[in-house]
Amino acid sequence: MTITPTPFDPAIREVLDRMPPTAGPAPSLETIPAMREAGRSMFTRPVADVIGGREIDADERTIPGPEGAPDLEITVLRPRRVSAPVPGLYNIHGGGMITGHRHMDTPRLADLVEELGVVAVNVEYRLAPEHPDPAPVEDCYAGLTWMSEHAAELGVDPRRIVVMGGSAGGGLAAGVVLLARDRGGPRPAGQLLLCPMLDDRNTTVSSHQYDGIGTWPRAMNLLGWRALLGEKAGDPAADVSIYAAPARATDLSGLPPAFVEAGSAELFRDENVAYASRIWAAGGQAELHIWSGACHGFDIFAPDHEVTRAALSARLSWLRRVLNG
């Protein structure tokens, strides 16, 4: 059967066409170190450079990790002269579970801190395959627990913390929220899931439409899940944790309101639509945005595009409603 991809918006297509072609061997466990190095050079700027002259303070800290595991590095971004408890954002970076660094999200978080007057905690977690499931999600859960327990010290209202992340970070954010529900842990005010990586099975139409094309093609996604889950990845009969692959959860009730976003021209589209639909079916609240012609990570790759401006506005609107409601 021939599967035709949903087309990219023409302006986004131009951006993708200008990107250098991928060279070298096909994605594999052996190529992950090179991917990490390329990502560090492309996406990571010093925090001070990102903040510039804005009224934001940055604090690099080390906090306890999960029991028996290494400590976690975090960055705290806060508006200067905070005089009362303010809402908080707990952010988890992307990278397919195999690459990425928290500082790649500093620009997004600094904008939100400045616009909304919130405190943001940006967590570093262990990556697969060196640290397979459950290490990444347990690290992220430990960071959220620390933020909630130290809310007064941070100047944060613990009742108004949103867990957020993009791509793998969005999947981990969804997993952390499920963990918090099932363990009776922190009670986030919301979950902001930006093109989240939710389903290791990769059986949807959109998961096949972007095979060899786009900013996160099928081969990379398969590699990310294999690194995280090993031989269980993609096996519908395997005992895969719902906290690693939230799309496998059979019960999505009792979750905080969700904001779910994806492009129409990316492989996560269908699993993201299904996740929002299943939250509604369980009686929960979800706001779903599928941006026409947008690729995976469109706000990063096409920051000046009209669809990015619309998406940023929608995120801000939802955050204001959830954090100040």
C-alpha cells in the first residue's frame, strides 16, 4: 500500500530544503554519540546569552535523583524581584530519548518566564541506551517531586505547576503525570505536551508517512524507542511500561488538563490526536492543536513562520487559563 505524506506548508518546505542533507551511516545505536555532538553544537547556547538583558535570573543547581541513582542537574529561571508565590513550569527537553540537553529549551522557557512571570525548572535526565527505561522517567519524576517540595524556596505556588516538554520531553511529561497520579505524588495543574513521543508501536498512518522525510523521520523514532525499551519496543504483546510509552495506558482518567500540539506533517500527529481523544473519553480536559503543514519541531526550525506565531499564542492562552484560573 502506498502512503502519501500530508504535505508541508510551502514556507516550511523551503526551510527543510535549505537544511543540509543528512550524511553518513543510517541511524543506529553506534551513531548516537555523533548525533549528540551535532545537537550540542546546533541547539545549545549559553544561558546568559539567551537571557541577555532581560529581567531574569538563572541558577544552576544539583538536586537528589531517584533513590540509588545519581544526582540531577537543573536550571532555575525566575523573574527578578518576585514578591509572592507565582506559578511554575517544570520542563523536560526532547531528543528522542537518546540525545538533547536541557539548555536547548532555555529560549522557550526564558520567553515564558518573561511573558508570564513564572518560575521555570529545567531538568537534565539520563539518556538511553546507556540508561534505558525506567531511568529517564524516574529522573524526571524525582525532579518534579523536588520542585513541589521546595516550592516555597523557589517562590512557586505548588498548586500551580505545569509539567511540560517537547517531543521525547512531551512523552516524558505525560509519563511523569501518570506516575504522579498512580503514586499519589505531586498534583500538577496541567501538562503541556508539544508534539509528544507517546507510542513505541509506530503503527499509525502518520508514523509511516514520514519515513525518510521531515525533521524526525521514522528510522530515528524506531531507534529512540529501541534504545529506551530494547527488544520490547514495538511489540504489542510486550510488557511495556505506560510511564515510558503513555499511549499504552488503558486508563487516562484523573489527569490534569492537557494541551496537546503537533504538526499535520509529522509522524507523531495521529498518536497525539488519539491521546487527546482518549483523555476526553475518560472525562478529562484536553486542548488539541494540529497545525496545518507544520513539521515536527516547527517552532524551532521555522521560528518566524505564521504558524509558529499562532502556536505560541495558543500555548500562552492555555497557560494563562490553567495557571490563573
